[in-house]
Amino acid sequence: MQSLMIYRCYKEIAGGMETNETTDLQTIERKAFKSTQDDGLLEMQFGAILIILGITAYIDDTGIFNHYYGYLFIIASPLIVILGRRYITQPRLGHVRFGVDRQKRLAKVTLILSASVLAGLMMFILAATDVIRIPDYVRPYILSAIIAGTIFLTLAAMGYFMNNPRFVVIGAIFAGSELSITILKLHTDLVSPAGVALTTGGVLITIMAAWVLARFLRDHPRENTPKEVQVA
């Protein structure tokens, strides 16, 4: 919180700063933004999504009831971040608003994520059709590897631009879950390979997110917090 206040004060006189002082401001700004990502809520959302996908896959494979209900929970998963930031993060850090530079950086995240998904989709379509001739016995592995690679690179890029290296771990778990589905399908007799792989990956991410959140609550007790901080 202190770094946010320092950054705000410095920005008011930034016009007359030397280059090294401007560099210090950029470092403080990065730390300020990182502090808003240290609550673990976004990671918890991704863990919840993977768990929901796993449960939905199990329901689909066993035919217990209509699996489409599971997707409603995925649509609702952003509430974890929205409500968590409202009732957990903001009371401890205040309401932080970033300026144009940071907003442009976040816009780049959206653009890169969209481009990565489209590129991965194109590669998947090419590999899944006869445009690229692939032997049938390796086709499932290649398709799975394309999906896993796209997911990993997308989440890793997201982590890079958000200054959140934990998304590299999340990307690896998502990718590993995808690869595990193919391996379990081809080499085991499990009723729901996707259910096992996705749920396991989601539980791992949720455990990591819970640890991050616990550390955040320890480091930021709810006391003497300003209502709003402008970081421009």
C-alpha cells in the first residue's frame, strides 16, 4: 500500500525527473500493480474453472444428468474475482485505479490471448483434417499437444504481461491436464479420464491459490486502509 502512495506522490512531479528517477517510478508502478494480483483470486477462478470442467466431463461420461448445467457455473466463475476483490482485496489495499500506460498493457494481454487462441485453433483444424497428413496412431497425441501448447503459451504470456509468474505454473497444469486426458483415454479403462485429469489439475491450482490468498490475508490486515488510490 505504501508503494502505491509513494508512486502517486512521485507522479505529480514526474515532469521534472531524471531518467534514473523515471526508471524508479516504473519499478514502483510494477510493484504497485503486482500487489493487486497477490490475492490469489484470479488463480482461484482458473482452478474453479478446471474443477467444473472435470466434474462436467464426469457427468457427461457417466450420463448422470444434463452436463450443460456445468457451463453455467463456468460463466459465473468471474464472481470469484469480482466479489473477492470487493470484500477481501479492496478493504485491505483500497480501490486502486491505474492510468493509461497500464491500461494499454492490459489491452495487449487481451490482444495476445485472442491471437494465441486463434493460432492454436487454426493449427488444431489443420492437424485434425487431412490438410496435414498425420499417421492415425500419433494423431491423438499431436492434437493434444497442440491444444496443450496453445494453452500453456497463452497463460504464460498472460502471466508475463500481468507480472504474475504463477500463471506459468497454471499454464503448465492446464497443459498437463490436457495431455493426461489423451494418455488416460488410450492407456487406461477409467470411466471418465477427462474428469480425473481436469479435476486433479483444478485441485492443484486451487491449493496454490488458497496458499497465496492466506499469505495475502496475513500480510495485509484489514486496518487503516484508504478508500481509493489513483495510480496514473
